[in-house]
Amino acid sequence: MNMMDRIEHWGDTHHPAWMDIVRIALGVFLFAKGISFISDTTKLSHLVTGLDFHLYTVTAVHYVAFAHIFGGFLIAMGCLTRIASIIQIPILLTAVFFVNIRLGFSYLNSELWLSMITLILVITFAVVGSGRFSMDEWMKNHDK
């Protein structure tokens, strides 16, 4: 059994039912954040342009919006939760360390704290998986 199989097995056996509610809330939050990015692309493109990563701003804006909408939906449904969570990690790392940290660590910088909490939750669900009340579990049980 390799390391990934052991992590997946541990996550599957140590997943309390209340974490499914947290997973669904995280997915809905990411989905809503993606919708808000699409609604106000000028704000997001301003954030990405300020990073000076020499990326195409339009590509980065669409990647973030698509990853949040599609990934948030998958996380909320509990379908391919680990993959959807892993896709969110680079976006949230960028949000925490390059975008929001410029405003400083203070209790007034709520966007930084929200990004940090979201990053921690996404990493958590990348390890523990989708849980008992999910499409993954439903498909696993109905496949037999």
C-alpha cells in the first residue's frame, strides 16, 4: 500500500458525519465566490494584475472563477472531493500569501482570515475526502 492509498484509507475511516455539513458549506461558499468573481471581473483582474506574475490576466481570472464554481459544486456534492480540493489549493495559496497579506495580519483584514480558513478546510478535505453523505459514497455503495 503506497502513501496515497494509506492517506485515503485513513481519511475514509476518520471522517465524522458533521464534517459533511462543513464540506457542503465550503462547497457552497466556493461556488458563491466564483459567481461573485464572474459578476465583478474587473476587481479580480485588478487583483491578478497587481501580482505581476506575467500571466495573462484574462486567463487567470477565468481559471479562478471556473475552479471556484466547478470545484465548489463538486465539493458540495461530494463528488471527486479530493481532486476538486487539490485544484483549489494553488488559488488559495496565492490569495493568502500574495494578495491578502499585503494588507497585513490584523483582525480588520477579514478577507485574509477567510482565505486562510478556506485554505485549511480545502487541505483538510483533500486528505479526509468526501465522507459518508456524498456522491462518492453513494456511487461506491450502488456500484456493487
